[in-house]
Amino acid sequence: MIMLKSWYKSAVITLLLLALCLPKAVYADGSAIEAAEASDLEVLQEVLQLLNDNNLEGVQREEFIENAIRGMVYTLDDPYSDYYTEEELQEFENDLNQEYVGIGILLRYVQGKLYVTEVLDGSPAKAAGVRKGDVITSVDGYPVTSVDDIYLIQGEENTKASITINRGGSKLSFQIARSHFALPAVSSRMISAGDIGYIAISSFSDQADEEFAVHLSKLRKLGMKSLVLDLRDNLGGYVESAQNIAKHFIKDGVLMYIESQNGILEAIKISEGSSLNMPVVILTNEWTASASEILTAALRDNGIAKVVGTQTYGKARIQNIYSLSNGGSLKMTIMKYLTPKREDFNYIGLEPDVEVNLNQTAQLITAMHQIGLTNMEISGNPWELDINNISFSGYLDVIQDGSKVYASSRVLAALVQGQVSWTANTGVLTITEGSGKKQQFKRDAGSVKILNDETFIELGVFKKSYPNVDWSYQQGLLKLKVKTK
């Protein structure tokens, strides 16, 4: 979602001005325009009065008005324009600034288990003693049997969730009060081997640009020489936040082009910014949208960054929010934007320079290769991931069949800087290296298994094909290490 933070500040619009959304006749002398508008308003008022006085369904006047507004907005056939009540606007702004009510945990449901992948600092769950890696088995007495059971943990502020967890074979129970909390928009890591910085921006909130500046400064003081910028799952936010972040990369250049109702392209330029002067890789996926796409395109088109991941969402439109006299708000698309190279990618998305689909761990490994990390040690399980002993958001799934251990083919291919392809009718999986060399693994020979539409390769066989990769699997923890040739 793209919103304006300071441009075109929200103006108060009365209900009468909503008539401006209606078609207007054009007259040579303009003398009949006001009369036409008055006639339009009279019809609307007439219908409203008839419905209000005679409906048998008990519908109130306020609901008629709200639905009339929604009808006008929906006539635009624009998925980004909408009408919000006061409560709906508050929910929208809370989502934009990542403010939620809950117990403060992140979850992943896989192979019949609901894992706690992160316990947020300062959260009720943290205070209660919930830990990363705990498996939630029941909520309020209801057993967890599907991914939909995640919603059992949600609820109103100041209510309690009763959860039962399995921790290393021990059964533990917690009563946790749901409360209001906010997620930080920016987080960072430093991989000292290679002096590689990593910054993830989860939302372009009203504080994201300030948070980014703090994290960037910290990494530069630690000696960062290259940067991975993670914009995956970032649905956007305020344009000004994205623009302020872009100023840390672009000294002078075009951020984007905008086009309003007049059809004239206008360049939005950055001046008096600064050059980062180091290699940059941006991570994207199908939920990289809106303001995230502004930043991605700006850094790509200005020759600053390479993009790794999947094609982005494709939202190249900007909205503003206008306050209405009834307490509601109108969110309306007011302009479209194009990349610095004048690409309109709305409903299409931005293509990555290096495509890595479906597996976020494989995307991260590929980004690390692209930024120059050669010696890599990966360890993880279904709820956590470490690269060179630094924790990242991600996971390593395995299949164990007797003494054989199978790992994700996408992760393994990324580790050896190859591309994976699967031919279902022959049951053959192929990894193609950058040099064009191919290695094949056959399902009939027991080298490949499939789980949830993902292919896995038996690690013993993989090691024979790639002797520079070492692995171990103990107590549910998979470790992978690639040696520099």
C-alpha cells in the first residue's frame, strides 16, 4: 500500500462535495453546470429520503449514506480506492504502522505442527516464558490440527489465551493476556565474515525512515562493505519514508515519475542525497508491493542494486486519504507512478535480475552469494535459520526416512549456485550450475522425495555429486557447509 505522508495532506471534504464524483455536462458558457449539479444532488436526496422513510428492513440513514459512498468508489473499478469508517481507518493505520493486539509471537505451521518461530521482545508471550521452537498443541482447549487454528490465538485486548505447548517432550501450559504492541519496521544483522550487512524493512511506516537511518549507521560503524536489503513481504506504506530511505543510496537522481489526472509525467527527483558506495542486493517476493517497489525500482534503475527473488506484486498507484464530515474517510487513487526508466508495472510487477522462487531460505542464500559471501555455513530446522552463526528469519525442512536424510532441493541448489528443475513425468530432478554443468537425481532411485509439492534430495547422494558440501543432521538440526573451491 502506498500512502502520502506529507504530499497532498488530507483535506476535509463535505458530503455535498461527493457530487463531484458524478459525471458533469460540459456547456460552452458553463452557465448550466451548477444547475446540473443541483439536479444530481436533488435526486440523491430524494432517493435517500424515500429509503429512509419507507424501508421495511430497519436500515438506518447512516448505513444508506455509507453504502452510497462505497458504491461511488467501487464504480471506479480501482482495487486500491475505498471508504473507511472511523474504526476501519484506525485498523488500516494500525496495520500500516504494524500495531497489533495479541500475545506477541510469530508462528509457522508445517508437517502437522504449529511452531513458535519468534517471541517478540516486550511481548506478553515473552513475559510468560514462551520460547522460540515451542510447539503449540492446543488453544483454549481446542487441539491444533490445521493452519487455520492460528486464528484461535487472536482475540480482543485484555482477554486471555490459554495455550498448551510441547517443549522437548514436556507439556507446559500458559495463560497469556492479549495486549497492544507494535512491531519494529526495520531490523538488521552483520555477517563479520565478508563484512556483509543485512537490513530488513517490513513496512514503510511513519517511523521506518528514521529506524533505517539508525540501523544503517550502526552497520557502517561495524565495517559493512556490502548490503543485502530485504523487502520481502513488505506491502508498502508512506511514499515519504521510501523516498527518505532512497536518499541514503542516491546522491542525485530520479526516484520515480508520477502522472496525475492531467496525464502529464512529472519526475520526482532526489537531490543532496548520499552515495552508499558499496554493492547492494535487494530481496523481493510476490508480496513486495507499492512503496517497496518504488525503492526497488529506484535503486535498480539508478544502477545501485541487483534484485534477487521473485517478481513483485505490481502496484504502481498512489493513494491519499481525505477526511469526510461524517467521520469517515475516502482513500482514493490520485496518481500513478513509473520507474526511473518509465516502466508502468501496475498489475505486472518488477522482474528480478536473479530469479529464485518459492523458498525464502534459498532466496537468502542466493542473495548472500550474489553479494560476495563465499564460505557459508547454514544450520536450521522448521522454526529457525542461522547463516554463519547469525540468526535470520527462515527455516530448513527435512525428510528423514530411516538412515536417509533429505533436504530441500531449492536450498541445496542455491547453496551450489545452481538452478533446479523438476520433470514430473520422468521423476528426474536437475540442478544446472552457472557453467551449464548439470547434475541429475532420480526419484525411482530413491534420491528424490516430494512433500507438499516441494522436492527434496537425499543428502548422501547430493554429497557425491557435490563433494564441496558437507552436512550433518543431529537432534532435528540440519547443518550444511559449502567450501570455497
